[in-house]
Amino acid sequence: MKTYKEHEIVIVGGGTGGIMVAAQLLRKNRDLDIAIIEPSEKHYYQPAWTLVGAGTFDMDETIRPMVDCIPARVTWIKDKVTMFRPEENELETAKEVVITYRYLVVAPGIQVNWDAVKGLPEAINANGVCSVYEVDKAPYTWKELSSLKEGKILFTQPNTPVKCGGAPQKIMYLADEALRKRGVRKNLELHFFSPGSVVFGVEAFAKTLRRVIKEKDIQIHFTHNLVEIRGEEGIAIFDVTDKNGKVTQKEVPFRMIHVVPPMSAPDFIKSSSLAIRDGDLKGWLDVDHHSLQHNRYPNIFSLGDVAGVPTAKTGSAIRKQAPVVTDNILKLRKAVELDEEPEALNRSYNGYSSCPLVTGFGKMVLAEFDYKNEPDPTFPFDQSEERYDMYVLKKFGLPWMYWNLMLKGKA
């Protein structure tokens, strides 16, 4: 039997985006009726998992109870959304609860598709097949790196958008340094496989990464897309596309492989009427790129990884998106209360995102850029250069900022 609930503002997802918007709304109006729909009991600071995989960060420090992260005045609904009915301003959950809303924020994050690479679900966390893209997998990456003595290590990037697009390279650079510290790097080959044709999309930072790759003697293989893993045999199979578009397959042996699995919008988003219906961003949430308002349903907003905007999917992007969503919801709400036309919406999101590109222990390039792939720097120095202070920011400053400012609606 279905049950029914009603809240003024409903937020789908208790990740960074959902919690930040809830916290910022309440800081501006503590009497708002807000509910967050989130099934997980734990909240994760995922940007540190690369450091966990490199043996320089404690996994336990990236995990906190969800109840400690969701603002106290927010109703937490421990459930999963299965269906949207935007024409009726309602949605339905796995527990057959129908929830009605006036305003909806959709921020369920991204879906990691481990089964999109043949053999990967069976191979992961054994025989040198590892990844920093899940809480129960990142520690195995360090276990392998700390014991390797010789052989070939492969690092892959998929042909889909991924959360933290710099992570596929960051773990590679850190692995190189860890192996050098152990004195075994000379016995190992490091290879990076990418389906693309450039090492990074913003040239100002790509030039630094090309230098780092050369200095570290890492071999780069473009137009290579991982399609299969045979873990027990130590074989990776890639689709290789030549300049004429012809695709052939190549088998590459490995002693260790770090896999970044393909990712997509969650299935319940892709199949909904809220998704983009065609084009390069098909399946992601259909929102205006600057106001983050849904293009067909004006009382719906989205932010974070699921939003159909052409920029990198990072927590830093959410930090710039959340105030825009918060401001626009409050503007619409005020207009409804006064029975007036809403004032012009906030359209200030310029596609800002940031990739903290850790290039070694004590070295980082802070890549910040906008929709045009032009640098959008925070600091008054050349952020395309490797810097120790930026590494300190990554390892110590950003985690503190996340738990104490961002999730509290203060940044």
C-alpha cells in the first residue's frame, strides 16, 4: 500500500550537492520545510581516495555517518527514488512512498558502471586489478603498490565523463613517486591509456602535465579504450581507434592495472522525463547551463555530477553551483508567496570547475577553468606550476573546508 508525504522542498541525494543546498537554504530561512531522500547511512569525502590509494591518507578519515552531515532541521528520508512525475509535482520511492513537493532539487550524483568493462566486476580487488573509485577498493590499490617489484602497470581512463576527471592521472603520478621511494621504479613500466587525444583539456595545465609525464618516463597511449579484463591471466583488452575511425583490438599484459570504470547518470534519471533526450549530454539532467533550472519544469533544479552541463564533474563545481540553485529557489518561492512574477533568476554559474592535479608527494597543480576551458584562477600566482602549498591545500585544507564549511552551507 502506498503512503503519501508532502514537503515544500525535496532534495534527491544526500551527497555534496544535496547537503550543501539544504544547508544554504536553511542559513537563509531556518523555517523552510526541506526533505532529503538518501538511502546511504554513510557520507564519503571521495576526493581523498586517490591519496588513500597512494598510502598517504587514512580511509577512515573520509567517512562520516550521514546523520551527522545532513542538517538537523532537514527531514531525512532513507529511501531511493524510482519514478518522477513532474507534471504532478511528485515522485515515488522504492518503499512505495509518494512524495509531493513545490520545489525539487535533483542531485543523486553519478553512477559507476563496473559491469561496462567485461570481466571487471569479477577481476577487481584481485590479481593486481584495482581502482580508487570505491570505498572498498581504494585500499587494495595501495596494497598492490606497496608490494610490487617488477612488471608493467597500466592506468586507464574511460570514454565517458567521470567524477574528478584528474583522478585517473593523479594516482599514476603518486604511484610513480611511491615506487621511486621504494627503489623499484627502474624495474617497472608505467603506461597510461586514454580514449582521447590530449592529456588534459585546458592547454595551460596540459603543458605542465606533458612535462611531468616525460620526467617520470610514463608511456602514453591515446585512442585506447578499455573493454575487457582477464584478471587471472593478467590481460587487458583495448579498442584502438585509428585516424580513419577504424577500430581494432589490442591485448596488453599487466602486473597491475588501475581501472577507472565508465560512468553515467543513474538509471532512474536516464529513464525519466527529466533527462536530456538526445545529443552529447543525453541521459543527464536537462538544465540551463547558467541558472541550473530545468529547461522544461521551472520548479526543478539540479547540480553536481548528474547535471547536464559541459564541465568537469567535481566537488569544486558544486561549491559554485549550490549558491545559484539556492538563490533561484528562494526567488521563485518569494514570487509565489507575493503572487508576483519572479525577478530575474541568478544565471551566474560560468561552468567553473577545479581539478587538483597531484603530481607527486608534496606537489600539485591547481587547475581551475570554466565552460570555455579557459583558466579561472583563485590565487594570484601561476597555478599551472607544481607547488608544495597547493599539495598542503589538497591534503589538509580541502578536507577541513569540506566537513566544516561546505557541508555547513558556509562556503
